[in-house]
Amino acid sequence: MTAVVDAHSAAPVPPDAPASGRNAPVWQRLSLVALLLGTAIAYLANLSANGWANSFYSAAIQAGSESWKAWFFGSSDMANSITVDKPPASLWIPGISVRIFGLNSWSILVPEVLMGVASVALLYLITKKYFGHWPGILAGLVLAVTPVAAMMFRFDNPEALLLLLMIAAVWATLKAVEDGRLRWMVLTGVFVGFGFLTKQLQVMLIVPPLAITYLAFGQHTWVKRIGHLFAALGAMIVSAGWWILAVELWPASSRPWIGGSQNNSILELTLGYNGFGRLNGNETGSVVPGGRGGGYTGAMGGPAGYVGAGGPPGGGPGGGGGMWGQTGWLRMFEPAQGGQIAWLIPTGIVLGIAALVLIGKARRTDARRAYLAVWGLWLLVTMAVFSFMAGIFHSYYTAALAPAVAAVVAGGAAVCWSQRDRLWVRIVLAAAVWIAAIWGFVLLNRSPDFVPWLRWMVLLVGLVSGVVMLLAHRTYLSAVAAITALAAGLAGPIAYTVDTIATPKQGSIISAGPRVEGEFGPGGGGPGGRGGGGRDGARGGAAGAPWMTPGGNAGANGAGPAMPADGGFPGMAGPGMMGPEAGTGGPGGLLNGSTPSAELVAMLRTDADSYTWVGAAVGSNEASGYQLESGYSVMPIGGFNGTDPSPTLEQFQKLVSDGQIHYFLGGGRGFGMSDESQPSAQIAQWVADNFTAETVDGTTVYDLTAPTE
């Protein structure tokens, strides 16, 4: 599997890669089919258990399948009252799928699975071109079994499309490095631009790696390379800017409110809540409304010791990281993130550095070096940003690291394996295997009740494989050592991925794999975080995360506030923000959708065609379940957090007087409900003061067509 460099080309010529894919040996074809078919089968297995998955996005997909206007803007409801808090690109493909196949879990989630398989295939093709078939298989396999990636390729968050577009951007850049054609850099810009329309500024994390790689290793003079980079920038601006310009120029009176913004501006959403606010914690309209991170003091009325993302160390769970976890260089290796993504990060870094040393004096345009540089920079830049961002951070964000980890491990291993005649290279290979085994043991030991024997097998097999690899480098034993080392390195991720596939994932914050001791924060093993679907999640809460579980225990490590026994966030009245108890119906919450009973759905459908909205509820997740089950528009007051000023009290009163809204569905736990200055709280109070409450299967319902005297 040694990759050699043709004397007349910057691209390597792997000895196991035939001149044409049509002439590939049968064993290559079969192994590739096994990789892709196995990935597809695994991702499709138990897919329906995820139900509506993230009902926040599923409701928008439903809306887009019935209204082209909602499809274009990414509206939460068919009547276009407000959008989701992201651009709509990730909703477009499943929206078309639902138009064709009807509204169900599979029509929403199968497109995500196909994007996952396409991502694995594309990463294989990129790696195979520079290092050969088996390194390509390794890259695809590592990506496929990375727990957080496998989870997001089965879920309707934007990550699946984002990862595919980012991998495609690397593919186009490496093509440009090879032949220097302008069109490849233009295509790079297009992929990044549509990545922006998928998840805004997150895609920009790969722009420095792409630009540096092309500038350092591309063809032509440096002046021409800079010109090509500006062309890529122009293509990126055009491919993202057309939609932003359309939204900004569209009359505000005839388009939905831009969810997540306070001034109905996509630019504000881009630069604020979804942009720099994620870095510095200044997220107006976030779940921490008290200022820089804010915590649950101020409007929330929470305990003074609980600070937000930007608060001082020790103020809440996670110390200096506040509610979103501890910031710092080791953030990706902490319990909340470690089992999601970090299994092979140390090994990849060791192998990547060694491979760059081995490539050494190869010509500047050597494509192997460019490959390792672009993926390595992607890994390091994204890790650095994720490690120190002070705003909202969830463990599933780390899916953005998965392609880079897989590529660096495969490319670095291929180069080192080809030079294993050298003693120091064998030492590096053995060390990489030992690191993977020891670190795998540590990660598995964080959930000691999960396949308890596996961590010992990983440790033993990995240590022995490293020794054999070090000593038997030119016998059949070296191949055996490589195979067993691979098994030891991937056993943990595969076990976590199998657990992820077997466990229902629902809600806005989910995690891959089993519960892990020491997790904390939203989605870190607390209510709804493991399997979603209720305050306790699929597993009945998470050990080691008492501050996020019902019962009022102290925070992680004894620091932080007590958690109210009803499961709500500190300072919030009423049932928990997560949603109903697992397996029960009723109102939703901030993070999980509502689960209306058949009686309530029948009520919403009564004379539904006579109303623009059959109902209204505070918070997008609260509204989403009612809309998905009834099939009619339900207005999400205040957007995701209930803090968006849409609609205002006056606007809502006007809609009610015009007979456009039938019911108000109480019980929402949006954060706006705790602040009387918020329109959502004002609306809820006005409804309670002027309409009669009726309880339908645990849900408080107000008929807005029948006011009290």
C-alpha cells in the first residue's frame, strides 16, 4: 500500500490503484461495496425509532413540503409566521422528499442517511487517489463508525449536509492543487457558500485550511494563486449571497420573521446569535438571557451562583465554561465530548506529524502533503474554536471534526506504513496503536457498565499489536498486527455507534453512545440528552449529571445550582423544559416537541380549514408536535427559545380578532415566559386573562374564538 510519487506529477500514484476504476480488481470492488452497503444498512437500521427526531426541523420540513414559500425561507409553519434559526439549505432536500413520499419519519431521515453514505464514499475517493484503496477504505470506515457522525447522519439537524459540503470543498481544493485550474477553486467557493446556507459561520472554519493549503501547495505563481483564491471568495459570496439578498430585499410584511433574530434580520442572525455570539457568549435571545452568557440570574430569577457561558470560574457546572461546559484545550477530551469524537484524535495527530516528516523534501506541490495539511488544519482550527467558544455549545457539534480525524488517521497511517523499514517509524506506529488502545480504555472506562469486558480487550489487543508491529515489520505478523491494531482502535467507536443506532434519538440536544460519568450540561447526559423523548431520556436520566436530572441534586462535582424536582431549569416555574415524561403525551418543552393525544389532535383539526393557524404555542418545539400530528399550521410564538419578538402582543391580538388563530396551547417552557417584558409572556398572560382554560389530556387549551366576558 505504499504510495509513490510520479516524477512528472504532483499527485501520488498508489500501487494498488489501477488506471481505471472499471478495471479495479474484484476484491477492491467488493470491499468498497461492503463499506458503502454496510454503512447504509447500519444507518437505516432502527431509523424509525427516532420518530420525528428533532421536531423543530421536522415541522419546518413539513411546512416546506406544503408551501414553496415556507420551503424557500425555512419557515417553521406552513402559514410562514417565523423561520427556524438557521438558513434553510438542510431543509430543502428532505422537504422535497416529503413532497414526494408523504410526511413520515423515513421520508425525513432517509435523505440524511444518503448524505452520510455519500460523505463516506467521497472521503474514500479522495483518500484512495493519494494513498491507495485500503487507506481509502480506512478513511471511510473511521468516518462511518465515529459515534457522533453516525448519529447525525441519522438525524435531521443540518450536520449531515454540512459535512458532505465541507468534504466536497476539500475535494475541489485538492483538485485545484493538482492541476491549477481555476474552475476547481470556483467550485470550492460554491460548496462553501452552500455550506453557509446550511449552518452559517460554522462552515467558515474550513476556509483558512482551504486557503492556506492552496496558497502553499498549489500550481502557478503565488500571485496567480491569490487571484484564484479571490475567485473562490467571489463564488462563495454569490452562492450564499443570492439567498441572503433575496431575504433582505423581500418586504418584511410578506415574509416570515427571521427566527433567532431580534430585529427580523438574517444579517443579525448571522453575525449575532449564530455568529460571534457563539464565540464570545453575547447571544441575544439565547437560552441565557442575562447578558454575556447571562446565566439564570436577572430575568430568569435563578440562583445567583449560576452563571452563563461567560461567567467566572466556579459559577456553575463546568467551572469557567458555565452551562455549556469547561472551555480550554482539553474540552474535546472531556466526558461530554470524548466518547463522541475523540477516540482517534491523539493517534491521528501523531501519525499526521510523522507522515509530514517522512514526506519531507518532496516537491512543494506534492498532493500527499497538501492532503495532510488541509485535513490537519481543518482538525486543529475546528478543535481550537470549539474548545474556547464561550457561547452555546453542544457535544454533537463535534461531528464537524469527524471527516478530518478519519482523513488524517488514514493518510498518516498510509505514509508511515510505507516507510516501516525505518526503526523510528515503527516506533511511531507502535506508539500510535498504544495511544489508541490506552485512550480507548479511558473512554470506555467512563461508562463502566457498558460492555464492561470491552475496555480490557481493547487495552490488551492494542498493547500486544503495538509490540508485534514494532518487532515484526517484514513478516506476515506485521499484517496481522495491523489488522488487530485496527480492531482495537475501532472497537470502542463501533460499540458506541451500535448503541447509538439501537437507542431512539429525539429532541434538540442528543448524544451518541451510553451514559458517561462526569457529563454535565444540556445534552450531556441530562434529561432528554441521551435518547431524548422525555425529561429522563431513554435511559431515565444520567448518572454523574445530577444538576440536569430531576430531583434537585447538587451540580456536577458539587458545584452549581440545585435542579428543581420538576425538571425545569433553575428559576423557571412549571414542568421541565425538556418535555413530557418518556412515553407519555402532553406539552413539549424547550428541547423536545409536544406529543398530543388523539383527542387533542381531533380538536385541532375541527374546522381547521377556517383558520390560518389551528393553534399557537410558546416556543417552536412546543408548537412542532401539534403541527406534525395535526397536519395544520401551529404558530410558534417567540421562535425556538420563546424570546424572539414575533409576534408582538398587539399583532397577536389583531390575528385573534380577525379569527385567524383557533386555539392557544398552554404549557410552553420557552425562556421568554419568565420575563414579563417578553412578547411571549405578555401573550400568554393576555390569553389567560381573557379566555377560559380547558384541560385536554393534560394540555391546557384556550379557545380563542370564545373570549370570557
